Amino acid sequence: MTTTRIDQTFARLRAENRPALATFVMAGDPDAATFDAILAALPGAGADIVELGMPFSDPMADGVAVQLAGQRALAAGMTLEKTLAAVARFRERDDATPIVLMGYYNPIYAYGVDRFLAEAKQAGVDGLIVVDLPPEEDEELCLPALATGLSFIRLATPTTDDKRLPAVLANTSGFVYYVSMTGVTGAEISNRGAVGDAVRRIKAHTDLPVAVGFGIKTPEDAALIGRDADGVVVGSAIVTAIAKSLVDGKATQSTVSAVTTLVSGLAAGVKSAKG
């Protein structure tokens, strides 16, 4: 693969001696117009990489906050086609910030793999995280995605031992996403020291950057995890901020600022991580 926006971002941040801040939002949450405004505002607030959730009715790895975000998006009429259109609109304003789509294989399969990959690349998507496709199924989506020029970012977890890790890393590109705990999104990290040990173990097997997600909610969390990781991923805290800003399930004047205020604080946290 040629150098991607993801590669360029991590290279720039290595030169700045700080980890990346990757922010997760659900595409279409709480409605299309507000989501577009949130997406447009994220880089200016300090997001280095943007992960967009693809709304799905049965998100088995998601905690309550992300599940509710997906339900709001689906109720507002969000689809995979509209998600790709939102990325294309974002690219009209921003050609530098990496966009990673995160979700499950079912909507992509229903959409059609070839159609999805072609349209994702054309829209300006940089990478995919598909949590329910193991390495044994790489021919389904991973290898076609790589051939299209999209990074395929794999998850490693506390249960990914040294025997399993080479299979996980085999066709991974962009970065490795280390899930800091077993379970679903939104839980608390119980042992931050173990996270650092795990990051170092993964980095002994790959030259790819390692980003850590799940359980990171505050600037202090971001700074602590960022001492060891190449990237810090925050999702549940952001979708919770969106939810708390709503009135009767609808966006308010404070919805976008609730996100940008939180992200600005998180960005300050990652910038202090290795200072």
C-alpha cells in the first residue's frame, strides 16, 4: 500500500513526540445535520483521527452508550450509503484528517462488499475496523480492502496471547487497536499498568502504531494511557456527552459544543502524555 493519511498522521505525531487522539462518534447521531456539524468540528477541537460508527441493529461488542447512539442514528434514518455521503461532504472541507469506519460485517455484506469498498475509497475513507471478522475470514473483506487501498485495522485484546498475535497482525495495516479490557465499550480500566505492558508486548511483534481504546474517559486517562501508546481512542465518553446534551431525544444548541469541549480537554491530555 502507498502512504496513507493514517501513516502521515502517525509520522507527524511521532515527530511531535505525542500520541494521536482518535475520537469515535456514531454516524448520524443524533440526526444527520447535527452529526455533520460534529464531524466538521472534531479536527479543530483536537481530534487527529476520526472513527465513525456504522449504525447496526445488533452491535454485540458495544456498551449501552454506543448502542443507544446507534439506535438514535437508525431512528433518524441513517444508512451505510448516507454514512459514506457524510464522509464525502467532510472531505470537501478536510483532506488531511484520517477517517476510519468502525462496525460490523452484516451491513457491509448486505450493501455488497465490492460496492462498499469502491464507494468508501471514493468518499475518502482511509481504513476499516470490522470487529466480528477474525483473521480466518480475511478473504471476505480484509484482503479486498487492502487491494482497494484501505487500511484494515485489527483489534488485539488482553486475551490475545503470543501464539495468536501473529495471526492478528498478519494483514493488519494503519495501526493496531488494543482493546484495554475484556467486555464491551464504556467500562472502566482496572489496571493501567497492564495496558502499558500489553502495548509493549504488541510493539515487539510489529512496527505498526498501537492505539488503545475502551475505558478512556478523561484528559487524565488520555495522558496516562498516552505515555505508553501511540494513540488514544475515546468513544463512549463522547457519545455520552451527545446524549446528555439532548432534550427529548433531540439535538440542542449545546450538542456540538458538548463534544468539542470534551475533545479539546482530551487533546490537551494526550499532548501532555510524553512531555
